[in-house]
Amino acid sequence: MSTSTDIKNSRRTLDIYEVFAKVKRPQNLTELSRLLGAPMSSCHHLVRTLENGGYLYQLRGKAFYPTRRMLHNAEVIAGSDPVLSVLHPEIEALRDSTGESVILGQQMERQAMILDVCESQLSVRYTARSGELRELHSSSIGKALLGAMPDEHHQALLPPEPYPSLTARTITTYARLRAELAASRERGWYSSFGESVPELHAISAPIAFAGCTFAVSVAGPITRFVERLDHHIEALARMVDRVQQLETTPEPGP
């Protein structure tokens, strides 16, 4: 049976990679202990375990840095993803068609988790990273996920009213949110116009694929988005139609 210590150690193993991604340079035990907020003894045990497993190597001054072993494993894992191996090319094509960033997400408890991102190639663009979380009530991708489920499931997933207001345009009551979800469900797409980030517009639609519900979103700065809103809506609808018509459904691994 897992204990709180096991969970904490597992979390720290992930956190150590987050630390190296943030600082982008070798770290000694003292630095890692401070950045991880972990006792020196626990940090020493974690570093030695990763070093013995081939995931860290030591430099001068008793500093450590990750080897490329985790990168290799991550590339193999990503290349074998049963969902993104099919959906990523579609997300990339939608990005190229709209010129804006395209995001794929899925519900994760009370939030939406970003699974894949194809960022716009324009200098001013919306940026996001896989694994980041978004609020269900204020993001277009969250609204699409809510809209894909029965209304009676909403209250268990939404925060107490008034909902957190991220901008002056954020919907903060369920009555307003429910009305918008109903209208969005009818027209086939969901929106967040300056509701999660000022000056950011986004539209989204749910996708049923591989027995799961996902949502795909097109997002960009208001200055460009308003002029091409109709085009983005049509491009999003075409992408969803293509995915729904795919005959190959990924099989789970052995």
C-alpha cells in the first residue's frame, strides 16, 4: 500500500525535472534541496537513485544534470501515443489553416488539462504547454467539455458561486453559464472572448475519439481573431468532422 512518503517521493522525482527545466543549468545538492523544498537527506537519496538509474550525471563541483535517458524515453512514449499519433496531425493542420494556436484538452477532475499544443507561427500568439490546467467555466476548452456532458453533471465540477473572476468578462454564475452552454451546443461551438485572459479570443468544440471526450480550441489575440472569426469557426468544424469520420480507433496497449 502506498504511503504519504511514497507519494511525496514520487512527486519530488517529477519536481526535480521541473527544476532543471526552469534553471537550465547544473545544480548541487544544496541548491536542489532549496529549490525542491526537501530535506538534504531526502534530496541526496533521490539524486543518488536517479544517478544510479542513469538519469543524472555528476559534473565538477558536485553538481548534477540530467542525462538524455529521460528524453529518449519521453520521445518513445510520445511517438507511441494512441490518441495524439492520430490527432496531432489534425491539430497541426488546423493551426496552419487558421494561423492561430490550437490546443487539445480533456477534463481532469474540476479542470481541463492541456494534452497537446500547436502554437501559431506568428510573433504575437497564444502560448500554452502540455499538462497545464484551465478553468472549466472561463476557458473555451472547458466550456466545450462541459457542453459535451449532461447538465446535471456540471455542479459537481464547478466551484461555488460566484465563480473566480479572471477578467471583467468572466461568467461567474451558473445561470449565465448554463444559458451560454445551451446556445453554444445549439450552434456547435463554444467561446471565451476575453474571459480567461484579457485580449484573448478562443473558440472550441468537443471531439469524441477512442471512447473518450476531448475538446480542441483555436486561440489568438483579439486584434486578429475578430476579423477571421467566421473562417476559424468553419475550419474548426471541418476538423471535428474529419476526426469523427476516422475509421481507425487507437487500441490500448497490452
